[in-house]
Amino acid sequence: MAKQKYIFNHKTLRFEKFQLSRSKRIGRAVLVFLSLAGGAFLFAILLFTFFKSPKEKAQARELEFMKLKYEMLNDRLDDIEALVTDMEQRDNDIYRVMFEADPIPSSVRRSGFSDADRYADMYGYMNSDLVVNSARKMDVIASQLYNQSVSYDSLFVMARNKSAMLTHIPAIFPLKEDEITYISSYFGYRPDPIYKVEKFHSGIDFSAALGTEAYATGDGVVADVESNDWGYGNMVTVDHGFGYKTRYAHLQKAAVRKGQKVKRGQLIGFIGSTGKATGVHLHYEVLKNDVHIDPINFFYHDLTAEQYNQILQQSTLPTQTMD
């Protein structure tokens, strides 16, 4: 039991019982309450700073597990991306080579994908980089797979038209082999017969008798028939489709008209020496997508492997052109 306190009253000169006023009692109670509340708050801060609740521990374990799953997902996405890249390489280096199609650049294969503000709402969190990296990889792979699907669709059409393509691509000599006197000049830089300087020779010169028949080397449509006193002289251009064209220059005269359909082996014209020519010959060119390529690679129907190697060696000799 608490002891009773007394104080000396100087006015009455007596000891009187000590009693707090109502306001002071309330003030002291408030002070005690605030002290206890402050202590409890400080204790709570210390407790939650250095000790985790069971719920927080469960959440932490869940976050660690999710982080592990994202890391495993990223590893798996790396494997899938490598597989898709291998598919793209096979597509370019094997399938498109088989069908004489241009390879698809990587910039085109990854087109339709942009980082612009796509992942803005994923930043600002503890593992944002991990989540954004996974999302970006999935988007890149999705873009690659879509463009690869489009490529396979086009290859399917090419495969279906393969037989037509094989008949259209140049594949024979433009003259009968027994009527060729010799090949006077090959593809590449050669001495010009008039200007006496090295110039690029964009085709092959076949020497033969005047009036020798020249033939289409593949199916196609006559794109142009020209008649000039200079340059290529009388010339026929055949469009074979699939990006291929052939030219037959310095003809004595043409045997076809513009717009006419021709078959491989069909008469195109007769050899002459019109235009800038120093002798009777046929200047023959092959173009792919309007770029000159060496015609020597398009005689495979008329040459054995041994003959091809022989003509390939002869093409390296420094011969002079006839036009």
C-alpha cells in the first residue's frame, strides 16, 4: 500500500495531506502513456529492423524462389535463342542457297521489335533488370520466330516452283559446243582491244563463224532487242525470272522480238561483229538482280567436272577482249 505524503502549509502552519490537482494527474497520466508508447514504438522498430516476422520470412523465401525461377528462365531463353539463330543460319546458308534466294539480313529478321517505352512499367523494383531482361528476350525470340515463319512460307513457294526455276536459270552454252572456235575472253578485268587499258569485261566472248546460231540458255521472255552501231551493237536481252537475265551482243541479226517467250535452246540470233567489236564473236552475259556475274558458273549442263576445271583454269589467263 502506497504511503500517504504530507506537506507543511506555511499559511496554516500545519502538515496537510498532499494531493495532486485534477489537471496535474491528467498531465502525469498522459506523460506516462507517451513514455510507454514511445518505448513500445522504439522496441517495435528495433524488433522489425533486426528480426523478421514469419510472414516476412515467407515472403523473402518466395522472392528468392521467384528470382531463381527467372534466372532459370533466362538460361532457357538463351538456349532457345541459340536454337532460333541456328535455324536462321541454316535458312540462309543451306535452304536459300538451294533455291537461289538472297539471304535475309539479321536486321530484317529482327524487324518489328522496338524497346521504346515497352518496359517502362517494369522498372523501379528490386529485381527489375532480371524481369526486363527476360521480357526482352522473349520479345526478340517471338520476332525471330515470326520472321522465320515468313521465310519458310516463301521457301515453300520456291520449292513448289523449283522445277520451273531449274528450266529458267541459264545452264548451257549459248552456242553449240562443236561450233565454238574458242573462247577469246573471259569474265573480269582484261585489256581493251581499242583503248589498250585494263577494263572490266562483264561477260564471255565466244569466237565462231559469221552467222553461227546463238541460243537461249534458259526459259524466259525477251526483255529487249536493240540495234546499235556502237557498244554492244545488235543485242538481245532475255529475262529468265528469279532475278536472272542474259545478254547476247554483237549479233549479225536477232531472231526474236521483244516480249516473245523463249525456251532453253531456242534460236535467239546469229553471231556477227556489230557495234564495238574487233572480230566476229558472241559477247554473252549473265546478270543476277541486275549485277553481272561470271557466266562460267552457268554451263553445268554442257560440261563435265573435268571440263569445268579446265575452262576455269583458262579463265585466269590474261586474254584480250574482242569488244
